[in-house]
Amino acid sequence: MSNIKTVAIIHARGGSVRIPLKNIKEVGGKPLLAYPILLSRSSLDIDRVIVSTDHPEIAACAREWGAEIRLCVLQNCLKMSLANW
């Protein structure tokens, strides 16, 4: 038996120009972000689901649907101060 783990990483930026925070807009009764999280979590081949985001609302949504969160802090990616987190 192998100890190798498979991780699904979902990138979800908050800075869409045309539809701000589109990842947490509801589509079919669920936030858009819920679909890849649920699909990844249902796979027997994926051990962990991590959402990489730059926005606290997206992080909260991802956490609510069962994903781990990793904060993406790039100089031009994060438009708010860290105090807002």
C-alpha cells in the first residue's frame, strides 16, 4: 500500500472584473465553488481538497463546503490589508 497522497487544489480568485466574487454566486442552488469541491471530495482517489484564494468570503464559502483553505497573498493579488482578515 502506498503512502502517496493526492491533493486537489482549486484556485478561486475574488477579483473578477465582469462578475465580482463569481465563485460564491449561486448556480442551481449552490455557490459555483461548491461544485468542484463536492466533486473532488466524492472522489476515492483524492485525499485532500484545498482552495487557494485571495478573499475572505471565498475562504468562508470553501470552508463551509468542506475544503481546506490556503491564502494566496501576492503583491498584486490581495487588494485589502491583512487587518481585514
